[in-house]
Amino acid sequence: MTAQTSGLHDHLGYWLRRLSDEVHGRFEKQLAEHGVTVAQWAVLITVYRGDATTTREVSRYVDIDVGAVSRLVDRLIAKDLISREPDPDSRRILRLTLTEQGRDLAPRLAEIADRNDAHFFAALTPDRRRQLEDWIRDLVGVTTPPPGKGSTSS
């Protein structure tokens, strides 16, 4: 091995994974206090905000497999946080709706998510945070921010 061989700490991917692990791990512990996983939170908040209302729509919105979303929905139904309701306009479509307990919990979990983001990213100015988000979207291949994310306030 020579001194010119790159090491672990020379790779941006390593640092991105470390940051992701830190942000995710802290958030995961806080959500666990409410009996919800990060993946379940993603479904809950997506349905709560109306960004998607069917399993297929949620799958596209959060970019995970339809089968995985269906299993997450099943777990959320078992926790009495979400339900599948027939669409009045189509007998083939089942809409996801939050139960009363789910509607009460979703905004509290969103506050936890906001505080977690603030914990890790408050040192960034709003402009630098937007720039970081834009760079990440570019690297991931997403050209536009998700609906409702035109500007970030924290």
C-alpha cells in the first residue's frame, strides 16, 4: 500500500452514510417511543398530508416497493393508525385514511422529525440547506422537490 491509496475517510460516500446513520438512528429511537418505525412514519405522514392516498401512490411517493408499502400499511392497521376504505368512485381502489388515533399521532411525529432535522442541520443557513437538498436531489436523480417542499424554513 502506498500513501496515495485513498482511505476510508477520503470517500464522501462514507461520510454521507455516517450522517444518514446518525440522523436516521436518532429519529428511529424517538419514533420507537411512540411504537412507530421510520418506514411506518413515512407512510403515515404521506397519507396525513394527502401527498398520496393509495398503496401504489405511497409506493411511488416514498420510492419503495408496493409490496413493502402494503406490509407497512398492514402493520399500521394492526396498530389502529390507518385503514383501507373503498373509493366511492371506483370499487377497485382502496384509499388509505388515518384513524382518529393516526390523525392525532401524525403531527406529533412530524414535530419529532422537524426537531431531529433541526438537531443535525440547524447550523446551516436556509440558503445552504436548500443548496444541500438540491445537490442531494441532483445526485439521486430527482429534478424537482416533492410537493409542498418548494422552500425549506429550517
